[in-house]
Amino acid sequence: MLSFVDLATRPEFAVTAATCRNDHTNWSAVESHRHVQVVLVRQGRFRRRVRGVDTDVDPTVGYVGMPGEEEHFAHPAGGDVCTSISLTPALWRTLAGDTPWLTTSTVYVDARLDLAHRRLLATTRTPDVDYAGAERLTGLIRHIVDQVIEAPAPAGASASPGDRALVAAARDLIRDAHSAATGLLPLAAHLDVSPYRLSRAFTRQLGVSLTRYRNRVRVTRALDRLEAGENRLGALAADLGFADQAHLTRTMRDHLGHTPTALRRLLA
């Protein structure tokens, strides 16, 4: 079952919170849209199929759906909570130019894009959607456009089906904080592949190293806690497996350009 809450609606764009409570492994009937759809996940995960390519979508991987594109969805792991941003083709062209989406619709959601997403949602709860909200929206879309156009190896561009399945399995283990996800060697052993193959497949598909991806997931968990009001940074660092508070601070500054203390103010 799908439910939608309109967060901000203007003639050129709409920001909607979508909650899906479906739990099925089969693919849905074909879906398509008249506008450009940017979908970012807040909680949960699901699968998307477009042009015969399957993608596991979760808080670290979103997607852009183009007008008329035929999509199928499956929810083998339960429901999810997403933000769907709908843009008119005209607005998309002003932000992305007339260059077509040539390689992939998959978007790697790095920590800065995650923060931009959270700040956009915060702005939709204020009266200033037309200026501050639109500004944050266009900044978020430009981040996506720049990543896809400029990245030398866009997510999924050259990954084989076997590598896509391998990376999906590794992402599951990292996301679930599995005991095998404490390092590259135990993770590769658990997946019965060489560490070199796992590392290479990860970088080839997502454009970032396995190490950076693992830290990216931990940064998301830290942002969730900070957004909920956490102020015990030492306990937060310990809970997320960082060596100490200083390690947490360095990692968050590296990924986001801000310390945890500064992020609490940004997310307030």
C-alpha cells in the first residue's frame, strides 16, 4: 500500500513524502511519469528495474526517472519511506542542460547529498518554500547532475550482472551491521570471493571505495541520531564503531565538511 504526503507543491516542482508498506518479491506492473522524478530513500529499501537493469535502492543509492521511462518495482525486504521530487521537463533542462541522460539513472547518494536532502525537507516545514526551499532544491538537483555528468565511471555503468549482485550483497551486510562487515577480508570471505574482486567491483559500480562506502553508511546513522537530538558524541562514536569521538568528528568533516556540533545546528 502506498501513501503520499505533499510537502511542497509549485507549478514547476513538487516534493512528496512517499511511504510504501508493500512486501512482495514480484515485480509490479509497468509505471511511468510525465515529469522527471528524483527519488531519495529515507528508510528501508526496494528494487527498481528499468531498461532490463535491476538496481537496489536504499539511503545510499537513489535514482532519476525520466518522462515516459517504463519502470517496475519490487519490495522483497518490506516497505520504505522516500522523498519523491517531481520536476517539469522545462525546469530539469534549466538545471541539467539539454544533454540527455546517456549512461544510467542510478545516483550514488554521498553524505553531502544526504545532508542536502535533509535540509530540503527541513525547509518544506517552513513558510519560505519559494526562496529558501527552491534554492535548496536546485542545489540538490545540481549536485545530482554534476555527479552523473562529471563522474568518470557513473554508478552501474560498466558493472557485470555478477558484480552487481556481489555489490548488492555486500551493501546488505554493511547496512545490517553484520559481523562479517567489520573489514574487507572477513566481508570477502563471507561472500566467498577474493578481497581484490570485491574491492574492484565496488569501485567500478558505485564510483567509491568500499571503505568510503562503509563510512558513508555510518555517517548516515550519525546524522539520524543528531537529527533526533543526540548530544553525547562519545557514546555516538562508540555505538557506530568509531575508535573515539575524534575519529567520528574527522570522518563527518571529511564526508560533509562540518563537525557533528555544527551539523546539529544545521539540522535544527
